[in-house]
Amino acid sequence: MQQHTGINRRDFVKGSSAGLAGIAVGVWTETAQSESKSPNDKLNIGCIGVGGKGWVDMTSVGSENIVAVCDVDSARLNKAGVKFPKAAKFSDFRRLLERKDIDAVTVSTPDHTHAVASMGAMKLGKHVYCQKPLAHSIYEVRQMIETARQQKVATQMGNQGHSEAGTRRMVEWIQAGGLGPVREVHVWTDRPIWPQGIDRPKGKLPIPSTLDWDLWLGPAPERPYHAVYHPFKWRGFWDFGTGALGDMACHNTDTAYWALKLADPIAVEAKSSAINLETAPKWSTIRYEFPQRGSLPPVNLTWYDGGKKPPAELAPGVKLGTNGSIFVGDNATLFVPHYWGEGKIVKGEAAPRPKQSIPDSPGHYQEWINACKGGPPALSNFDNAGPLTEMVLLGNIALRTGKRCKWDPKTLSVPGVPEADMLIRNEYRKGWVL
């Protein structure tokens, strides 16, 4: 674990809790009107991280002007340069952000650099599309929400299931009372599909000639290069990733979070395989407890990963599969057999589906592009995606402390669990700031 430098919570809360206390799903985040573009004008976009999912994000906004691309791996960077030959190439996103002609950026880096890149962009008035999870720590999430609001930039998190028509129909159905009151939700994934439950590798390997290892580390503590980290297996290491939960819960729990208004659990507790200081465990089950929310009754959400799944009797007659969710209502049980989308009733009798109330999406990326040009906010903007990410990251805090964590969202603290402090906000390496 990294050493904690100390959070002056009183100062932080004084500046932010009043604004954050009113966070709700779908809060309007206006774009900066002075820089609004006509819907017919193209945005100038810089892409930070252009390999793997970054390639998908970059090409998915390729209908706009890709004017700059950035990656710490020159092989990936050069491939992006071939795709967009007019784009300037950078290895350091801080140099990319200095360009005054950039309207917006995509951030598709490992989790530990999501916040520093996104914050750097937003402080300069640039719109941001950031991959999930929104940030590496809860403190970073709060800073991103606040900055997006202050700068009036258009934002979107990369949980594309939020824009799927099937997801929106399930949310409408649940919110209309189709299942009756929902008091229990179960969500699972087949992740991790990378090594977890392992110690730090020993020895030191030569750094590949294409990789700037120091830039890859970014704000994380210095350590020797090893092939176990780059380009993909970093997800299991706490210094860089957020494990199976951080990778998939912003997808798999989004329908429940949206339909049931699940921000700010009152308590979280976890069980798992052996815990170490380096990596997430091989498997875990995490139980979130939510209080009554207006007319909605208290609800428990249980997360499963590493091969663990909910009891089969919750959804009789169906194969649970590798990813999915189950909503247990008083009148009916809904089974969703994927990260997101349409589900089916497997127990009881549901009320008829209501008329459509949530508009169909033009596409997850297009929603953001439209918002950047002064249109309606994308529905997974940081006001919405931030509390979802906080909920997810709280599970890792319960996992790593091994304790039942009662969450105080106003003070960003877990009363009685001081070891959670360094997980809520961790120290950056010298030279890196939000």
C-alpha cells in the first residue's frame, strides 16, 4: 500500500460537499457556450491512449477531426498516425493538452492515469470522454465531477451499455414498478481474465524500445518494468488498476444503479480469496447495502467475480452464463443475461411495459459529440458516471481493508476504518498533480 500524505477533509468538504450533495442521475452539465460549435462543424479531438480500447475510442470519434494522438508506446502511436496521418503525435499527454486548437479529448489509458489526463483537459476547457472506471480513487472521482461542473464541459464515461436501447427499456420497466418493489439485486462477471492474487514479480526486465516506462507509470510509485504490466495485465495490480470489479462493474451494475437510484451505499462488505498488497484477489463477492430512497425500499446488491455466481434458484430454468444480473422484485424476477440490454422474467408475473420515456441514443460516442457541440448532455456524463464509479470503488475499499465499511459521502470517509484513508486518496509520485 502507498503511504497516505493526509487529507484535510474539512477543507475539501467545505469546497465541494455542498455542490456534490445534490448529485442525481441525469443532472444537466452545460457545455461552455462561448465555445459551442454548430452541429455541422467538426470537433478537433485529441486522443490520449490509442491502443486496445483506445483504438476503439479513437476510431469511434473518427468522423470528427482527429488532430492529435498520444501514447507512451511508439508502436501504438505510429499505428494511430498511419490511421490519421494529419494528426500530431505525442508521447506525453501534457504536451498534447498544450495545443489550443483541441476542443475535446478521449482518455483511454490505464486506470491510474484517467484522472490526471481528464483533469488536465477539463481545466483547459476541453470536453472529455473517459473510459471506465472514471478514476482510480474516490477522491479523484469527486475532483472530476467538480471540475466538469465548474468548467461547463461536456463529458461521458465509456460504459457504452448506458446507451443501449435494451438497457433503457429495462430501466423504464423497473422504474414503472414492473417487478414490484425491488429489494435484492445480484450481478456477476467472468473477470478477471488476467492474473490476480499474485505478488509483485521479481527481477527486472529490459524496457521495450518502443515504451516510455516513466510516462507509463505516471503518478504511480516507481517500480522496475516487467512484461506482466504492459500492455494489458496491469488491471489486477492495485497501483495501476482496480481489479475485476473496477473493470466490469461500471458496465454490469449500471442498469441497477440507474433504475434503482443506487448512489451512496450506507455500508459495504466483502469476501474473497487471499488478499495481498499488490493485486486484487482471484475471486470476490461484495455486498452493498442501500437505504430507502424516497419511495424506493432499502435494497442489497451483491457482486460476484472470479467464477462466483448467485444461487441458481434465483433464476430457475436459465443458464446464468459469464456475465449478467438478476433483479428480485416482490412480484417478479428479471434476468439480464449480459453486461447490459434486454432481460426476461424468470419468476412471478411482471406488469406490462410502460410507454417509452427515455429517448433512444444516437450512439454512446455520438451523444458525447452532440453534447460537445452544445446539444443535450450525454446521459453518462460525469454527474451520473461519478457516483456510479464511487459505488464501484467502495467495493474495493471493503475488499482491501477486510472490514465492513460504513460510507460517509459528505466527508469521504469510512468512520472507524482509518486504513481506508490511503485508499480513498492515494499519494502521487513527485511531479504529478491533479
